[in-house]
Amino acid sequence: MSVTFFSVNVLYNVHVVLCVCKCFMEPLKKVQVEGHLMFAEPHELFGNLDELCYVKQLFHHLIDDRSIADVAKNN
């Protein structure tokens, strides 16, 4: 499979968004379940991070599917 700058960039962006989600938003929600930091609103701090994670993953899969199709077509 041919690796292009674009697909590497997409993969990097997906990982950055997922990292922010896993390292910051999910721990905040867990702490809030325990009754701490109740004044912090995850939606105000992180906006639509869940939706961004979902859309970036779909976009990454779309790029992968097209890359595989291109390789199969060229061989």
C-alpha cells in the first residue's frame, strides 16, 4: 500500500484527537462521577470532541478504503 503525506497526516490528526479525548476528557468525567470538579463543564472545555473523534475515524477509514482500492486497481 502506498503511504502518502496526506494519509500520514490524517492518521496523525486522528491520534491527536483521540489522545486529547483519552487523556483529558474521560478522566474529567470519571472524577466528576466521584463528585469532584463539578463546576467544570466538559462540553464547554472540549466542545464537540466526541463528534470530532467519530468523524475523524470515519474519514480515516474512508482514506484507507480508497488507498486499498487504488493499490488493487494498479496491480
